Amino acid sequence: MNGLLEKANAQLDSARSTETANKQNYEMLKQSLVDQVRFDTKDMDAAKTNLAASGESKAAAEGDLAVTNKALGADTQELGELHQECMTKAEEFEASTKSRGEELKACGVAKKAIIDSTGGASDITYGLNQVSLLQISSRNVEVVRFVRDLARKQGSKALAQLASQMASAAQLRSGDDVFSKIKGLISDMLEKLEAEAAEDANLKAFCDKEYKESNAKKADNEADVAKLSAKLDEAKARSAQLKQAVAQLQKELADMASSQASMDKLRAEEKGQYDHDKPEMEAGLEGVKIALKVLREYYAKGDKAHAANEGGASGVVGLLEVIEADFSQGLAEMTSIEQTGAAEYDQQTKENAVTKTTKDQDVKYKTKEFTSLDKKVAELTSDREGVQAELDAVLEYLKKLDDQCISKVESYAERKDRREAELAGLKEALEILSGESMLLQRGTVRKLRGVRAH
């Protein structure tokens, strides 16, 4: 009996040690879970901080977008003003072309009048020896001087050259066709004016066409750059968000794997302790039951050959009954704890498995998505660089067009005043030449009549 009591006490001490160890393991697991909650809370706070920072970045980006939109508005306004200026230049060019046409028409009429009216007079006039060459020379000198003064006032190199050519023609003497020479000079001037008009018309058409196409291309490129920039920013933000989410999921999976490993180890230790203690508890309980049965049967007999210690027997039986109750209760508690621990472990393991599967799939899909987004970011960056290069080229070409079509073009008012002055001067010069022709004709008639009278 003492041996059984000692064994029972040893098993009780072992059970108490096991309980103490289990309690310590529980406290450690609880502390680890509390620490995990604290770390998760810290991570959550960091995520909130990052979210706030992202909000600030978003606000800053929206501010940049507002500034960009404002700049775009200013550029659009500037484009409108440039378009208005181009339209004004076009109207001035059309007016200039009309004025040039009128100038050409006037010169043509003058040329036709000279050709149609002075052919015979030229022959008669320059074929008569009675006409004063001094009178002819003075008229030509007057015309030359007049055209030269006109060239100086208007700053026209073409008129200065014409005056020089007329001066050379005026030095001709009898036998030389002075009027034919001047008509040739006027023809050359008409051809030059027509060439200038054609050149201006070609430049105007070229500028209008290039401005229209270049501004349309500029607008398309700016719209494409804006669209690509918006898509690029969106893809970058989404990719960063997914990468952050994947990193958080991987951290959670690592923590869960660590927690599961701790649970597996603790469960194995508890199961091993239970498997070791249960047979001994069952054996001890069975031994106590056998002892009780033997003692009860013995003391229940009435024909004993000696005086049995009934009082002592009752104490021993009572003690064994207490021990039996303790063993039974300990075995039941041990079994209940084992079953509860196993059930909780199985449930938590299944939940962890489901959570792990879900998060693994989430990591897989998010990784696939941000990988695709990173590839898209590279493509969008390349596309935007290409469009930006095109836009830069268009802007450079527009600057060259400004230098060619606007910066160096004489204003319409200046061209109009200059051409009107040139036309008036040329008409007056033609009138002087026409007056000379009439004077010579009258002189010729008087001479011929005088001859007939004589």
C-alpha cells in the first residue's frame, strides 16, 4: 500500500509538474500572441501613416495637376492669340496680294498703253532730225531724277536699280529706241513684281499649311502626353500599392508559419506527456480498484481465524477510496484537457491552413498583377518618351516657322504704304514720259506744217 501511495504521490507530482509546464507554455503562447497583436497593431499604425502620407502625396499631385492645367490654359490662350495673329497676318497678306494685283494691273495697263500708243510716234519722233535732242534728254533726266528720289524716300533697292537703268537708257542718242528701252525696263519690273507676289503667295500658303498641320500635331501630342502621364501615374501608384500589400501578406504568412510551428511543437509535447501519463494513471487507478476489491472482500468475510483490525482496515479502505477518486478525477481531467487541446489545435490548424491558402492565392494574384503593371509602366514610359520627342520636334519646328513666317515678315500697313507710293511714283513717271511723247508729237506737226507752207 505504501508503495502504491508513493507511486500515486509521484504521479500526482508529475501531473502537477505537467500542469505547471502546461500553464507556463500557455503563458508563453499567450505572451507571444499578445506580442503579435502589438506588432500587428504597430504595423497597422504604420499602414495608416503610409496611407496619410499617400493622401498628402495625392494632394500634392492634385496641386501639381492644377498648376499643369493652369499652364495648359495659358498655353491654349497663347495658341489662340498666335492663331489670331496668324489670321491677322493672313488677312494682311490677302490685302497685300490684292494691292499687289492692283499694282500689277496698273503697270500692265501702263505697259499696254505705251506699246499700243507710242509705237508709231516713236518711229516718227526719233526718225525726224528736226526734233531737239536736248529737249528729249532733259525730260529723261527729269524722269530718272524723279524715280531716284522715289527710291530714296521709300528705301526701295528695286526702284533705285530701275532709276539707274533708266539713266543709262536716257543717255542714248538718235537712232536708239529710248521708249523701247524704257518699256523693257517696265516689263522687267512687272515680272519682278509678279515673282515677288508669287513668292509671297507661296510663302503664305506654305505657312498656313504648316501652321495648321503643326498645331494639330502639337495638340494631339500634348493630349497623348497627358493621357500617357495619367495612365503611367495610375499604374505606378497601383503597382506600389500591390507591392506593399504583398509584403504585408508575406509578413503575415511568415508570422502565421512561426505561430503554427510553435503550436505544433507545444501540441506534440502535450500529446507526448499525455500518452506517457495516461497509461500510468490508468494502471494506478486499476491497482487501487483491485486493492479495494481485495480488502473489501476480505473484511466482508465473517469466519476469520484471528481478530482482524477492523478499525485500521476501515481507515485504509477510506484512504484508498480517496486515492481512487483522485486518480479518477485526475484521469478525467487529463483526458478532458487532452481532448480540448487537440480539438483547439485541430481547429486552429485548419483555420490557419484556410487563411494560408487564401493569402497565398492573394499573393500570387497580386504579384502577377503588379508584375504586369511594371511591364505596362515600362511600355507607357517608352511611349510617353516617344510622344514627348515628337512634341519637342513639333515645338522646335513651330519656332522655326515663327522665325520664317512671322518674325521677319513686313507688316501689311508698311507694305501697303510702300506699294502705293511706288505705284503713284511710277504712274507719275509714266505721265512725264507721256507728256514728253505728246510734246515731241506737237513739235513734229508744227515742223511738217511749216514745211508745207514754205
